[in-house]
Amino acid sequence: MTRSDPLVQTGSIRDVLARAWSSWRTPVVPDYSPAPAASPRERWLWRLDRIRDTLEQARVMLEQQGWTSGAWFTVRQPSGEPRPASTAEAFGLRDPRQEVLGACLVGTLVRLADDPDSAPSVSDVWGCVDELYEAMHEAMGHDSFPPGRVYAHQQRQAHLQALTAWNDAPGRTREQVLDLVDRAIARTLVAACV
């Protein structure tokens, strides 16, 4: 009886050579070079995405926690009746862990910016103020600037005051506020598609 050597067989020699070849090859070195810098358009789109996400969170908060007019927040009195929070109380109610019965549009954004458990930053909230202001102008039939524009601090403060006045206008409804938020969200979506 003849024995055949397994190394001499054709299939086995190929296997041995393949294993030997793979053990002699130098392993691939990972590329640790920094990622290429984002283009201005990519940074702009990233900013619009963050603003849109913050606006969507604000919309959910307005639907779930309620909306109010005439104050940043509405709280419950000891008797159980709702009442507007005073200015001094409002600063303590910025923390989203504090219970409120409702918040105005600006109060909702302030709570998002002050929430340590959420992603929106103060910069994202200011971007929301800009988009809401421009959406308000569009809703009134005026021309508006393109989405994603960054305004000076004084202009943003004026936008904030205009939004507060719009929110507190007599006869304003929650549906109108939600519509304004939807318009601002739509502005960011349309801008990202262009």
C-alpha cells in the first residue's frame, strides 16, 4: 500500500502556499490622517439640520406640554388653577425638569437650550429664532431672506422681541404657533434640497 504525502497533493500545496503568502504580507496600516475639512456648504447643511431638529423638538414640546400667551410659562396655583409665571419665576422654570402647564414659543426654545439632556445648543436655538422670524415675515406676505442666514446679536434680539410680540398678540392660537413652526421647518427642508 502506498501512502501519498498530503503536501504533495495539488490542492494541499496550494493551501500551504496561500497560507505562507498571507503570513509574509505586511498587514494593512490604518489611515490615521485627519478627515478632510467640511466644505462651507456641508457646514451650512449641518447647521440647517441642527436648526430643523431643534424646531421639531420645539413643536413636540408645544404639543405635549401646551402653549401659553402673555408669559413665558404657565404654572399651577396651589388651588389647581393655571396662572402665568412671573418674570422672577420664569428664570427658575427654564430647567425642563420643572413642571409647567404651558410655554410660549420663546419659552419653549429657552427650555430646549437649557436642557442638559438634549442636543440643541444656544447657537441652534438662535438659528431657530432667525428661521421663525423669517417664516413669520413670509406668513405676513413679506419677502424674507434665504434660510440659514446668521444675524448679528442685536438683530437676533429684535427678532426675539418680534416673536414674543407675535406670540402674545390678542387672539393668537396654538394652531397658528404650530403653523409658524411648521413653516420654519419647511424653510430648512427646502433650503437643504436646493
